[in-house]
Amino acid sequence: MFLVTGATGGLGRRIVRRLREQDMPVRAFVRLTSAYQELEDRGAEIFIGNLQRDRDIQKACQGVQYVISAHGSGDNAEALDYRANIDLIDCAKTANVQHFVFISVLGADRHYEDAPTFKAKRAVERYLQQSGLAYTILRPSGFASNLLPLAEQFRRTGIYLLIGDPESRSSIISTDDLAKIAVDSVSVAEAHNQTLSVGGPEILKRGDIPKIFGRLFNREPFLINPPVLAVDGLRTVLGLVNPRLQASLGTLRTLLADEFYCTPEEIQQVENIYQFRLETLEHFLRRYLAI
């Protein structure tokens, strides 16, 4: 039995889908208010709970052999990115879980003091590595599925908002590839007790993304390119009314101000371990946008 947290998210949904395609038993940890009908229709066991309640995590881990932690934090990194994962690791140990897959973030080890999510993910990485559990830590550089709404907006308007330096580099991973890697990590011996940077097979400049959209939809992009300082102004204003949201915007600023890409050697390592070729961003978008 697999336990998947964040099961209705862009990555978690794909993980559950892949497990059920392989006829693997999976327990999907979901919130009551989330859209989980598709997961239930695919044969997943639905566990309705709250990751901020330890007793829910304990119940969810009962009878589980594998855990894939794929949930995000929204604007509450301390409670969800950190505390919920620590509790999940502790309960996994008590339940004698055989393997724990943790979805971290590329750059978690760079000591970004102003990015709560990065700090929380790094602390969880250390805790998991010292837990005695067999583990795989995956550090993705960004999910291709996050660009689908932007692509649809571009299809309608031709406008692309790019905050920060267009020359900044990234290696966005196909969310389907990441789901496959997460699932396969429990059975691929070379992935055990490894911390792996995971990105797409090409290093892109952020300014390349609107160009890809332009090719997909055969129209010239209208680029709006404010500086990262615009985020600083927004954070200052929000800090007056919502300090938690102000703090979470530190993570967004870090993502916008820094480069997040995998080296060719890191990509080759992932392809060698999991024995498949990673999908390019443009191919992913063409599949989902039916172009």
C-alpha cells in the first residue's frame, strides 16, 4: 500500500494515476473540500484528513509500506512543509514503512534565509536522512504543469508576464516524468538513500518560455517584464495586513530572483538511474494543449 499526500495536487494526482495504472494499492490523503472524485474513480482509497493533525497522519500510515510526500504548503510552510512532514516521517517509522519518497525543491541546500519553503524542505531533508528510514529525496526545478494555465491565457491574449531577468536559467521538469520517478524510486535500488536534482533535459532561459508559447500558438508574444523589485513593493504592502503571506512571498521572490536548473551531469544521472529519457517542456505542452 502506498500513501500519497497532496494527492489532489498537480503532482500528487499524477502519482496516484500512475500507481493505479500499475494496479498498485494507494491511499490518497485528501482534504474534505478537495476534488478527489477522479482518484476514487481510479480505485484509490480515499483518506480524508488534515496534515496538521498528528492523529490523522497516524491513521493514514497504518498498513502502509511506502509513503510519497507530495503536498505543498500554500502560505504556511512551517505547518505543512515542515511540521506535517516531520510527523509523517515519525509515523512512517512507527508503522515500519519500507521506503519514504520526499518531494523537496531544487536549491533547498542553498541557505535562502528569506524563503520559508526552502528552509522547511531542507530541515525535513536532514531529518529524513537521519531517521533510519530508507528514502529518496527528489529536488525538482519546477513543474511543467504549472505553465498550462499560463499557456491557456497566452492562447487567448498573446500576453506573457515575466517578472525578473529573462536570461535567468531553468530546467523545468515534465510533471508526468516526476510522477514516474517518484513511483519508481521505491523499486529502483540505485535511487535508495539518494538525494537527486531532477529537471528537464534542457536548460532554458526564462525568456525562452514565451517564445515556446509563440511557436505553439503561432503568434508573436507580447512580453510584460517588470523587475523583481515589484515583488518587494507588494511584500511591503501585504506585510501591513498579512505577515504570513508576506513571508511566503519571500519564497516567490527567491524563485524569481535566482536560477534553478540542473546540470547536464545531473540530468544524465537521473536518466541512467531510472532508465528513460526525460521529456522536453515543449513536448509536454504540446501533449496537454493538443497541438
